[in-house]
Amino acid sequence: MIGAGIFVLPKIAAEQAGPASMVSFFVGGMVSLFAALSLSELATGMPKAGGSYYYVNRALGPFFGSIVGWGMWAGLTFASAFYMIGFGQYLLPGLGEYVGVLAGWGDLGITVAALAMAALLTAVNYYGVKETSALQNVIVLTLVGLVLAFLGLGAVTGPTITEFNPNGWPAVAATIGTVYVTFIGFEVIATSAEEIKNPSRNLPLAMIAAVVTPTLMYVGVMFVSTGTIDIPVLAGSDVPVALVAREIFQPLAGAVSWLPFVSVQPATAGSVGALAMIVGAVLATVSSANASILSAARVNFAMGRDKILVNWLNEVHDRFRTPYRAIAATGVITLLLIGIGVGVGTLAEVASFMYLVTYALVHVSVVVLRRANPDTYDPAFRIPAVLYPVVPVLGAAACVAVLVQMSVTFSPMTIGVASVAVVLPVTPTPVGAIGTVLVAFGIAWYYCYARARAPSQSLVGDALAPSSSPDTDTPDTYTVVVPVANPDTEHDLLRMAAASAHAHTDAHAEVIAVNVIEVPRQTSLSQDLAFEEERVERQQELLDAASAAAADLDVRLRTRAVASHDTGAAILDVIEDTAADHVLLGWGGTRRRDHVLGSTIDPVVGHASCDATLVRLGPAAAGDASDIMVLAGEGPHAPVAARRAAEFVAADETDASLTLLNVQPPADDDDDADASATERGAAVIDALAERAGIKYMTYDTEVVVSTDTEAAVIDAAADFDMVYAGATRSGPVSQAVFGSIPEAVGAGVDQTVVMARGPDNTPMSVRDAITRRFGG
């Protein structure tokens, strides 16, 4: 959203409507806000890949689904080409002032640069480079900073607008369609709805913020730009925002002139400001195009899933796990649009046209789904009662109004048919003609291909017969989540989870076995599974084995098969969704270079809101363990480890023994030092048993007096089959590292080692608070 449009469109908008183009951006933002509210309801009610296409296809049927699906795909490809032309303009004429080799290439150079970057972005998504996600975040934060600096300095310099609306209000209305391409970015959120964490809150928040924030920024940029540079000069520049930045950054030279040994010329300050905005524009265009290419592939997949599009296009690459054919097709069309020389203004307007058609039908879909009220439609976010049906009705009307003014000019047109002259009251525009052809293509595709294959599922006929689904209450349970990935360790992990569940006989206890298939970010989750028979079969085999093991262990079990772009985050989502009381994970015992315990384990043990247990299995099966040792200490998590050990012993059928061991340093050098240390150790063990609530059990105690705690624990652990230790550190970050002693035990003994901690009740850091508040 804060992308290419803010750097490229001021030239076109200023030429068409002058300073009044601010009104065009504002109205475009309001039209988008209506669409964002309707999309938020639809996306939380039907969180599936495909966004608007999926909702329209479900509510209005495959006829309209074909129109919207092809329209969205075309809109995204036209938008990608628009962004890439903007990239070429800022790279060559812009950076050419500073880098000699980039100067003097002209229009041909701009086209070549646009083609090269479009091909590169297509390749990046084809190969599934996941680092692009982190790069997108860096680019967005950089752009926000640059735009805020631009607006702040621009306001200080005092922009002056002489004639606000030189071309009249019809020109302002026509400019809405031109600039609307800047607002289609929020649709990307809906196309990935099934992958968003906590969508009932995060999705509408993201949608609304993604419209309101850029709208204010665009209005501000146009105010500063048209109030700083004469309209003809602004309209004649390929790098309009850089031109404005050169002017408004010059006063910085005077602002720092009072500093000793600092001498900055106004021209230098202006050049620095212009260069900063040029670099920002280059980043913005790349970011916007990358997001559009990714989203286009998601729309292709959703159409294939509904049999509107041939599934051949959605095949996932054997090695890269990306929908390479859909990505390649999007890239090829983008390259063709750039290569044949479609004007940047036309690219923007066609993209806007197709999305306005889409959003008009989205508003209709909200009304249809509200009226039909199918069992599968239960949105967590609903348009507030005071705004319904005002939002969808006004939203649809606004979209149609903008489409009409984009499609025709209100001047007569004479058409000669043989010897008869026909006078039309309006004249069609090139953009309207292209848009109409694309809509007609969607209709033709439906009748020629999709009609015989896509099941008719329109809810229009049910819209007059609303129904409701009864709510069901879920009983309180004690839930243990166990991620399973290795068939060799699965049974032992489930045995330990079952022991924890059996200990809570007063609750409705259950174990949830989870397996996660990790998918590249360029690929829709459902799309990867549709073409990943081998991995899906392996996942099902693991979960079937878990069910069989649960039957042997006499524990209630549910299985969760999950696809996610981040395994650790997916496990945390399952923990949150099921309100789990305990998560138990297996650990290979090997430290990783970039992670403390592993990329999956670190986030789970560091941030799970429930008890967390980490198990490094030894060579013997857990069921063969007969001698259990607990490292008895005074830390806050020692009782958790003791409870876990007691649960295992209580559930064991071989009369396993439990020993609580404490290591004490010598008190002093007198003759009673060892006796004093032993008494202290016994008191610690007794207190631990009390805190853990295991005094009812039979257990042995052992106190070791030593100056080297880690060595003493490792030596003592050699006599046992299984060792339990509680986390010795606190804090959301350091809990990922259970502590030096538990880790030393895990690394220093061959037996099974169990590390445990209680719920993450540490105070929330500022970073975590921001992430939770705005990032989900």
C-alpha cells in the first residue's frame, strides 16, 4: 500500500486534476475503506486462499467467480507492470543524476530496466526465496520513515497552493480511477486469509489500517508536492517526488549551519533529499511488484481448486515447493505488458478498473451471505449493525460510479454504420474498452470451459431464507499438545504425554498430536498440499500411528494435520486455539548455529502460554525406564519437573522408582560441613516435594556435596534411566535456553533427559507488546 503509487502517481494526478487530486486520493481511500470493511467480514467468515475471488464465487456462483478471478489476475499483472515501469523511471532518470552509468538511457533504458527487474522478481518467487518476507518488512519501515520525513519537512517549508481546482470537478472524478491502483494492496491480506493468525482481530485491523494510513499519506504527499512545485514542472518529471524532495530538503542546510565545522550547501542538502526519495521509490516499486506476483499465484490456485481454471497451471515444483507455472505465467504477462509499451497511466487505470469490478461484487456478496446465512459462514468480524447495509450498498454504488466515469467521457461520439451516422451521448475510453474486454473474457471462459466443470454453488437463491447454526459448548479439558515428526520417537513422546493426561483424572483429559508440513511463503498452504501426495501421506501415517499408540496407552487423542509457513508459529497457534495446558516436544539434543535448541523448538518453549516439556530421548525406550531422577532445586520451575516425573512414575506399570537429588556446596571447613550441607539439601528436597504436591508418593532422596554442581549432577545421573530438570532461568528469551545445568545434563548424559518449565508468566516486553498489538 505504501508503495510505488506514492512515488509515481503525483506526476499523472497533478497533470489531470492539479492540487485537487488530493480529493481524488481521499475519495479513493473512502471507496477502499468500504471495501475493506466488507472484505474483513467475508475473510473472517471464509478464511480461504483467493480472497475476493473465493467470496464472490461462493456467494454468487462460478459465473461471477470467473469474472472476478480473471479480473483480479489481470489487475495484479497490470499493476506489476505499472510498478516495474515506475522502477525503471526512478532507477535511470532518477539515479542517473548520481551514477553516471545510469544516465542517458531514455525510454528504452527504462523499459529494459523494468523488464530485467520483473524477470528477477518472477525468478525469486519461482525459486521460493523466503527471505523476501523479511525484506518486505524492512522496505515498508524504510518507506514509512522517508514519507514521514518528506511530509514533515514539506509542511515546515510552507506549501502554497494558488489555484486548487484548475481543471474542474469532472477531472477530479476521472482522476479517482487513475490513482485507485494505489489502494488495491489491501486485497493481498484477504488472498492469504487462511494463513493469518487470529484473523478475527488481525485481519480487519490490518485491512482498515492498510487503507487509512496510506490515504492520509497520499493526500499529504499531493499537498506538499503541488504546493511546492509548479504543476507543469511536476507533470513533466519522471521522478516527481524526488523533484519535490530536492526543494524541501534545501532548508536543512540552514538548519545545521550553526553547528561548528559543519557547512552544508542548500544544493547538497536538496540532492541528498532527492536521492533518499529515489532510493525509497526503487525499493517501493520492487516491494509492490513482488507482493502482486505472489498474490496473483494465490488467485490462480483458488480458481484451480474450484475447477474454474485448469489445474495444470497450479502444479507445485518438486524441488522449490512453489506454484512455478502460475508464477511464470504471471511473470510472462507482466513482461509482455512492459515490452509492448503500454503507458504507465493505462497500466494503473486498467488495474484499478478490474479491482473496482471485483469490489462491487464483493459488496453484493456480503448482502447475499448475510441473507442466506449458510452453516459455513460464521464471521468473527461483522460490519457493525449501524453500518449495515449502508456500507455494502454505498460501497457498490461508489465502485460503479467510478467505473462509469473511467469507461466513458461525457461528450457525443459519432459512429458511421454504412450510410447511417449514429450519435452516441458518450465516448468510450481506451481503459473502459480494455476493461470490458477482460470482463468479456471472463464470461466467455465460464461458458467455454468452467461451466461444465465448476459446480454451481450460488447462494443467491437462498438469500431470502436466512438460517442460523446453533452454538455448541466445549467441555473443559486438560490438554497436552505433542508435535510429532519422527516415527522412531513418536510412541515414547505420546507415552509421556499420556502420563501427564492420566494424572488429571478429575478433568476431561486429552492429547493432541500435531504434525506440521512447512510450506514456502510463495506457495498457498492448500496449494502445496494439493500437489504433495508423498508428504501428506507421510503426515497421515504419523497421525494414524499416533492414534494407534493412544489406543494402547488408553488416552483420548485428537490429531491435527497442519500446513504452515512457520512450524513453530503453527504449534503456538494450536496451543492457543486449544487452550492447551501442556506442550511436550522432542529434541534431538544438538545445538544449532542460528538457534539455541532449534528453529521450531525455540519459539515454542520460549513463548508457549502453558507448561512446556522438552524431551531428549536416550537409546532405551521410555517405557523401559525404571529409575527416575529429578534434579531438586529452589528454582521456580523445579516443581514442574518434579510433577512431570511423578506423573510418569505413577503411570508406569513396571514399578519405577523416583529419586529427588540435590547438590549442595560444602558449608565451610569444619568437621560438620558435610552434615550441614546434607541437612540443607534434605530441606530443599522436602520443600520441593511440598511445592510440587508429590508428598503422597514414595520417593527416595539423595544429597550430593560438591563444589562442581554440573559435574556432580552428570555423575549422579549416570545411575538412572531418566533425568528430569526444571528450567533455571526466567524471562521470555532466556526460557528458550532452559539454563546451564539442565543443558549440561542434556549434553553430558546418554539417558533420556526431560527439561520442564511452567507457563510463560513473565512481564511482557515492549517488543512483544508491539508484536502482539499490531503483528498478531
